[in-house]
Amino acid sequence: MADRLNSDDVIDILQIFKVIWRGKLLISLITLLFAIFSIYYALSLPNIYKSSTLLKVSSDDQQSQLSSIGSQFSGLASMAGINMPLSGDDKVYYVLETLKSRGFTKILLARHDFSPKIIASKDFIRKSNKIIFDDSIYNNKLKVWTREPNEYREAIPTHLEVHNILMKSFSVGVDKESGFVSLSYSHVSPVFAKEFLNTAINELNKISKTKDQLESLKAVDYLEKEIESTQQKDIVNSINSLITMQLKTKMLSKIKDDYLLSIIDPPYVPEIRSSPNRAIICIFITLIGGFLGVIIVFFRHYFQNSKAASLYSKT
């Protein structure tokens, strides 16, 4: 019984090879067509370059002092508009979520009109460092959007649309052991990939500085009025400590450029493309062509046998 099964298996395998051999010309032709298409398709894809950077979220010694004072006089600190400093991990995740937020994209686009480069970039000429734009989307010479509006979008993209496209190429992460933040951005232009990362870092530092400056100014104004209305020595001392911390925050926000994020490994202009991998694309599409050719040959063989069997039964 086992010998009979083995001989049947051998016969089936031989039959399969015979069918493939008979249809080798068709399989070769289909594979060749897919191979030619794969080369054309792979060459039509623009080079994508990825720039990356490594950052450290800054931390001040005053945080522990301010947290200690704030825990004793949390009500007073809250009334003064003083936000308790975030812990190290909280501050890191605050940075991560801010960079990925729609609000940050909106601020970024308001100060730097990156929308055409993010949405309409088609290719890049390295010799002249020039981005080629898709004319059906954006006319760079006239600086106007040319795409057709529809029921879901206007001709000029909103910051929400830009944000959705941006997040496909912008990556934000953190090393859990070191706490360092890593950013990367991929684009057809290696120059813009670096420029975007630098701009994002600078803008986040500016936003954080401005926010802390305004909060410290309001807090000092309130605390100075509060200290005049109390006679208790311990409260006066605590208020003075709060004022000192706020003045230090204000000073640091004015003199530190890397107020929230300090650069460990700066963004760079990549020299080698990160994608596409044209060899893998060609191999994959060619294999699909060969597999499809084999399936077509077997279907043709099955159809011919079925037709022959049908004619034989009628006779």
C-alpha cells in the first residue's frame, strides 16, 4: 500500500514537471514581461533620504527644589500659575507627544511654509540642490496650489492634511535606558530632511521658552503682591523661594538656546538613499511574474484536459 502511494506521488510530481516544461515558453515570456516592468517601475521611484538626530531633554537642578516647595504650598503655587516641573520621564514623553501633535504641525507651518515640500515634492536634483514639484499639485514658479479641490479637501491643504502626510515620514522615539530622544525624517531632498529636523528642534525650544517666560512673569507678579499681604515668616520665606525659582526660570529661558532639547548628534545631509531598494523590488516583482506564469500554465492545462474529456464523453 505504501509503495503504491509513493509511486503515485512520483507520478504526480513528474506530471507537474511535464506541465511546467511544456509551458516553459509562456512562463518565461510572462516572467520576462514582469522583469522588464519591475525595472521600469523601480527606476521611476525617486530616491528617499533619511536624516536623523539624537537629543537630550534638558533638566534643571531647580526642579527638585520647586517640587519640594510646591508640595508644601501647592494651593499658592496653583493660584500663582506655577506648574510643577515634570519628572524626567514625563518631560521626555511631553516632548515626544508635542512633536507628533497636530498643534505643533500647525505652529510649524505658520512660521515656516513647508506644506509644498511635504505634499508636492516629486524628485530632487542633487547637483543644484533643487526640489522638483508635482505641477498637478503645486506650481513652484507661481507659488500657487494647482490641485483640483473635491468634497474632502480644498486646493490649499489644511494643517491636518499636512500633518497626516508628515507623520508617514517623521519618526519620533526614545531610548528607555538613556532617556535620549531620537528623531528622523525621510524626504526626496536630503537637504530638506536635515532642514526640517533642525527647524522642529528650534521651534520646540522656542515654544517652551516662550511658555515658561510668560508663566514665570505672571507668577512673579502674583507672588510679589501676595508677599505684601502676609506677615507669617515661613510663608514669606517660601514665597521668596518661589520667586527666586521663577526668576531663574525666566533667566534660563532668555539665555539658553537649547532650553528644552540639547543636541547630542545633530541632523545631517544624508549622502546615501535609505529607499527604495530597487534590487529587492525587481526580484519580488519578477518572482510574482514567474509564479503567475506557472498558475496560468496549470489553468490552461486543466482547461484543455477538461475540454478533451468533455469531447471524449460525447463521442
